[in-house]
Amino acid sequence: MDVILKEDVEKLGFKNEIVSVKNGFGRNYLIPKGLAILATESSIKVLEENLRQQENKEASEIEEANKIKEDLEKIDVVIKAKVAEGGSKLFGSIKTNQFVEALDKLGHNINSKFVKLTSIKELGEYEAEVRLHRKVSTSVKFKVVAE
């Protein structure tokens, strides 16, 4: 029995994929739970059309993400932090939210879920990994300076 998966199913396949399963597994588990639909001629045509439209939409999203990537590579991000007397150690550390706020002040609204920072506890220059899309990511250089 061939079915079209509506969601990712572990050890079986990914969403919008046509897979062959045993009749009982398809009828008694996948279809009743809403994880799959029967792969008929009409449902396969609908799937192909949806995938075609999704490709066009994704292409425009990737193009937009690449524009943002180019902008992020050009900007200078500076984060001000409190420093212990006469040293370069920070009180606490720089968090992802502080980096996202600094980007927001420069006009780039990035979700903090898609930003990776290393542990930053001293003044200096660092890089943050920013994922803009599944296929587009960039590293943004920034400086940590004393207040």
C-alpha cells in the first residue's frame, strides 16, 4: 500500500513523501492518526502541485534571507557591558537576547532561537552564528566593549 505522509514519521519518511507500507500499518495506524493519506492518482497530482508551489515560495524566502545575510555581514555590532574594575572580565556574560537587541537597534529583527553564541565573559571581538533559513546561515562579527 502506498501512502503520502502528512507529517515526518520516525524510521519511515518525511512529510510529503510517498512511501510503501504494509496494509495493516497504513489502515490501522497511519491513516486514522492523520499521519498519512492513501496515495491515489488524484492525491499524487495534488501533492505534486503543492510541492511545485512550495518550491517557488521557498525560492523567494531563500532570496530574501540572502539579502538579509549580505546586510548582516556589512554591519558593525557593538554590545556594551559592565566590567570589573581594572580588568577585562564582565559581570556575568553576554546572552543571546543582548545580541538580538543590538541587532534590533540596527534595524534587523532576528528571532533569538536562530542565534548561537559561545560563552562570552570578557571584552573583545566575537562571532555569532545566525540562521536565517534552513539553507541560509551566516556569522556576524561583533564587539563587546566596556560601558
